[in-house]
Amino acid sequence: MYHQQSQRPTVRARKLIVSGVILLLVIVAAIIGHAVTSGSSIAVGDCVVTNPDPLSGWNIQKVACNSNPGSALEVQKVASVQSGSTGECGFGFTTFQDQPSDQTYCLTPYSFGFGG
């Protein structure tokens, strides 16, 4: 009986160590995930292109304002960002509702050197 009682603290210590390691891994993954998403987040003043995506319907990507994305794509500038993917933009703006990131982007046409 004394032998069984000495095993319990060892099992508890192992469970505590394993739980601590798992918690640490979850925290590290959350930090990395946040850094990746905030690094590619789109903000007011950024230049973007939108293009069809076979999986999601449409895709929005941040690009350099002086880039040439190709003849089929138009560089647009983000005028405002709304929380939620069901927002609407006013007359003259292109409304891009990004459901995965739960944002609505109001976009204006942008030509390098003209209106930037």
C-alpha cells in the first residue's frame, strides 16, 4: 500500500508537466498565428488587387502601390475598413466583403502617380 501511494505523486507530476508543455505549445501557436495574420492584414491606405478564387469566390491581396499586377487586375486603394463582412460602401467605391477575415473593404481605383 505504501508503494501505491508513492506512484500517485509521480503520475500527477507527469500529468502536470505534459499539461504545461501542451499549454506552452498552444500559446506559441497563438502568437505565431497572430503575427502571421497581422503581418498580412489590410489597412486604410494599402493598395490591393482582387481576383477570382476557385475556393472562396474572390480573393483580396495587398500589393505594392507601384506594382504591375497584370493586365487583368486593377490596383485599388483601401479607403476604409469596416468590421464585419456585410458592410456597404458609398457611391464611387468598390465594396469587397471578405468573409474569412470578417471585414468589409471600401476600395477606390488607383493609378500610380494619379490619386495616390
